[in-house]
Amino acid sequence: MVMDSWLVRDGQVAGLDLHLERFAASCRTLLETAPPESFLSEVRGACAWARGEWFPKAEAMNGQWDFIMRPVPPRRAATVLWVPERPDEREHPEHKGPDMAGLLELRAQARARGADDAVLHRDGAVVEAATATLLFARGETLIRPPGPRLPGVTEQLWVEDWPGPVRTEAVPLVEAPSMRCWALSSLHGATEVVGWR
């Protein structure tokens, strides 16, 4: 299963083409087929005509192409992260969908502990969060953790606007809580991380 989702505000989506390109690339890699142009046109049209705020989902599974307009879940202005003991065990970290059930379970565990999302880590370094990209700063330099991880659309847009240098560099898990950090997602935008648990 491959999926993608994004925030729609009165017919506007930040990076819609990037979302659809990511969705199509994952479909080609994992399902060995590309989404029909008619489906992509339907998605673009539905978003363009939407009024108010929505959080739709595009999904591909077993030869079926589905697009669902969903209400916007509650949004937040800041993020608290929980660090589980187990490292990142995803089979397809560069694609959205195949590992989603496990990621949502991790987020549920984080929420049960008073946090908003769970940190995915590998070999003692931060990878990303269960439902967000994590970016860090050292002075004026923006730090992007290396992959493999999901190519974040909000991340790409944010990095393009960052006024200083940008580097890809491992962020040790033990150092992360002392660094400035943001969680980025289409739903919440870029929210500052204000706590680690």
C-alpha cells in the first residue's frame, strides 16, 4: 500500500506537485505501476475546488486508486517528542504507506506518554519522527539527518527558504534534546520541538 496526504486550505496546497510526484515514485517502486493521469487530474481538481480546510488522502493498493477528502484533525503549534527504546525497524523508510500501521502505533504510544510524536532512531542517531521530518540547527546552519528516510515535502519547501547554510549530518540521539529542532509535516507545518521524553 502506498499513500500520501496533505493540507488543503480553500483550494490551495503547499507543494501539491511534490506530494503527487512522491506518491507516483513510490507507486512505481513498490507497486510497479504509475498512477493513471486521470486519477492525478481528479486529485488536483478536488483540491482546487475544496473550500475550507481539509486533509485528504491518496491511496494505492491492489490495483485500486482512492482519494478521500477528510476533515482536518486538530493541529498544534509546538511539538513534544518521545524517544522509544527500539530503533527504527521500517522495511520501506523512503516510502509513505507500507509501514504506516507501525508508525501510527508508535505515535499512539507517544501520546499515551504525553508527547505528540515518536522519534525514529538508528545506530544512535535521529532519523525522523513517526509522522514528521525532524530538522535541527547549529547556529545559522540547518541540519538534515541523513537517510534512508521519507523525502519530506514540507522539508523541501522549508529548506528552500532557509536563509543560512544547509548540511546533511548525523544528529546523535544524546545531543538532540540540547539542539534547536523543528518537526515538519503537511498538517502541522513547521513546529518547534519544545520537549523530549
